[in-house]
Amino acid sequence: MTSKAISRLVFSIVLVQFLFSSCSSDLNYSIETTLNPYKISPLTAILNIEAEKPCNVTIKVLGTSPVEQTFELNATKLEIPVVGLYPNTLNDVLVTLDYEGGQLIDTIKIKTANTPTHFPRIVINKLNRNQMTPGMHGCDIHFANNGKFNSGPMIFDDQGQVRWYLDLSFAGKMVSPFQRLKDGTLLMVSRNIIYEFNMLGKLVKETKINPNYGMHHDVLELPDGNLLICVGKKGNFIEIDGESVMSDSDFIIAFDRKKSVITKEWDLAKHLDVSRNELNFFRPGDWLHMNGLAFDPGDNSITVSGKNQGLINISWNDTLQWIIAPKKNWGKSGRDGKGFDINPYLLTAVDSNGKSYSNAVQDGSKSIDQFDFPWGLHAPLQMPNGNLLVFDNGPLRNFENKLHYSRAVEYKINKKDKTVEQVWQYGKERGEEFFSSIVSDVDYLAETNNILVTSGFLKTATSHTAKIVEVDYETGKEVFEATLYIKNENGDKTNNWGQSDILYRSERLELKY
């Protein structure tokens, strides 16, 4: 038996050549490996395999958290993706070739560079793998770049080791939110461009939308594969105290991915009081600060997270259906404030018996354990049971700056009776140490019925971290917790935009091509 392997690293290219002739195998083949083939995904590679017989291929990145995937291509020339390499490592990758009449197994080595110095240090605080939802930990993370952001979505394993990331600094701005669509595409957007990548960092599609619209904060995949997108629209104004002020982030568009066209739009100002400023602590035109969308396939309605207003539900046919928000100071709808009275659409907070809470709870001046409105909220999600899950950040809770806690909270809505009941929460008991005034996320994990909570901006005078926590829904106990120690290498470490790193969202993801 003879074998020969040549391995050479030139810049980001690794070439591994194997030639085999053996009395125990009648398969001759060669493998050429290209590291980081599209220059933005350094922990991935492509194996170009040539064999004299048609093969199916299984590859396995070896390690404490191995990554394995099978490709049933039955071909003699194969281009096989590898994801999940360890950084700063001479990786062992097991390659199995299955062909008619036999199987051949060998190990190739792929050397990778270290991750960038500005990446956070990740510490796993709790890990009960048998109670957790399968998969690794995806982060929609953005690094300060002296007043802008460089986006670098990543996936880390149960040991806190980064195993995949994209370097999106080429965009020169924030590209978000990082998400994997049902067809496997990685989708994220900048202000005017929709990017679709594969896991190797190949740009599969780049779509420039109508320049009159600017995408911001959230993109949601609909059941048919098309998109709902939060946008601002040029040339739109609101009337405040007799002045006309340009507004932003107060439209939704439906976008056809195949045809690359906008098919519908919703103007949130038609349905809300644009002059209501109890939580509007940004510039005057940012009256809503829309940052999240949820879609209810049961009635085709859309729930909007408006950081400065509350949770708003509108029909597909563009009618207001309900609002979850403190009842304080709501007037008339419309950009000029001359529309309909909004108050009948505000849901009344009730207990499990349908009994209304006090006026102080209804108007938001008081919070109780049994019910609290979401304040400065993010990431609404329609749950399979019909309830609504949301991340309640908590800034200016009760219109003051005294109570500092963030939480995941679940609401049960009775559309007929116009009531809302709080049925579950997590995070309040952790107080200030879990308080994130901005960003953050919450997800329902269907396989285990667990809840994934991301408190993405934990900033004190002496530390800056983010936390990802998986919670057992029944017990409220943590089954997983990771802390990301943020570095802020390229910012002035203030809360100003682009001056501090942020973990916007996180997902539980299988690391696969």
C-alpha cells in the first residue's frame, strides 16, 4: 500500500493532495482543499474531490463538538462544502467516500487562522445538553467602527468556541438581522440592499430595493418565502405642535423575493397617534421606532414592535385591530392627528379570571408581578399556541428611570373582548444584571418547548457583556447560559451608535451547509 499527501498553505488557500493505490481498495481519488473560498467566511472550506468511481461523501470536522454532514451526489467530480472548522487549529477532517462495492475513509488536515481580536470572549456558565434544544448558538453581532458598525454574524459551540462567522465589513455599514431562511439561505439587509449568502460566504443574490425606502431593524420571512420588512419612506412627514417633521421607520413593505419587487405597503402613522411622546426620547421624527415584526398565519395579521409606543396589530388589509401599551395619553390617528380615536383599540389588562387590573396598571404608572406592559420592547414572536412572545427591555418603565429589569414575556390576547393577560415571564427576578436598555431577542424553541432569551447590551460603569439564556418553559430554570464579554476595540465605548459593540439577536442553529 502506498499513499502520498501534499499540504500547502498559501495565503488563505490550503492544498491537500492524496494519491492512493491499494490492494485493499480499488478506488483512486484526489482531494484539493480551498480554505475560505469566498474570502468572508474563514472557518469554511471547499473540497474538490475527483474519484474514478461515483461517490457519496460524508465529512466530519473532528473535535469536542464535531460537525458532520453527508452529501449524496453519486458523482466522480464533487465540490463538497466544509463548515465548522476550529480557528487557529490544524483541523482534522474525516472524509468518507462511499461507492459501489466499497468505502474509503481518510483524514485530511486544514490549518486555520485565529479569529479577529475584536471578537468577544465567550464563557459558558451553564450547560445541560440533555435538556437543551439541539444546535449551536448563532449571534447577530455588530462591532463598533468609530461611529458605524461592521457586522460579523457568528456561530459558537457548547465550549464557547467560534466555529463559523462572516466578515461583512465590505458593506461599510450594519447588515442585519442575520437569519437562515427555510430554504437554507442566509439573509440580511443594509439600508437599501438585500443580501443572500450561502454558508461558505458566497453571495447568492444581491437585490437593491427602491431607493425611496430604507430598510431598518427587521426582516421577516412569510410562510410563502416572501418578506415583510420594516422601512422608512422618503418624503413622509408628521405634524407635531404645528410643525411638519420628517419621520422614519414607520412603514412596512411586502417584498417578493423571486421577482424582486415591493408588492404592498402599510403606513403605521395611519393607525397611531404620532404626537404621543411619553417614550419618544429620540429625535421628534422617530415617534415609533419600529424594530420588530411578527406574522400570525391564522388571520394574516401583522404585529409590530414600536419601541416608543408598544405592540400594534394590523390586518393584512391595513386596518388597526389592537394595541398593547399603557393607556396613558392616546389621541387620534394620522400624520396630521385628525384621524380616528385610538383608545377603543387599547387592550385592557386582565388576570386569569378576566378581571381587570387597577387604573394604575392600565395606564402604566404601576407594574405588578401578575402584569406589566412591555417598555422599549424588541422581537415580537407569534407562538404556536396563539400567544405573543416579546422581549421587554424595560427602559423608562412606569415613565420613570427607577426600575431596571428586562424580561421575556408572553401575552394571551382575547381579540373579541379586547383584553390581554400575561401568562409567562422570565428575567424580572434577575434585576439589574439582566437589564438591557436596547437591542435583544426572544425565541420559542419548538423541539423542547424552551425559550431562548438574549439580553444583548448589559452595560455598567465597569463592564460590558451580553447574555444568551435557554429557559425551561415549565420550570423557569436555565438549562443553558453563555456570557459574551464585549471588547469595543474600535469605538469610544459610549452608548452612541457605532461606538459600542452590540449583540442584536441570537438563534439556536444547526451548523450545516
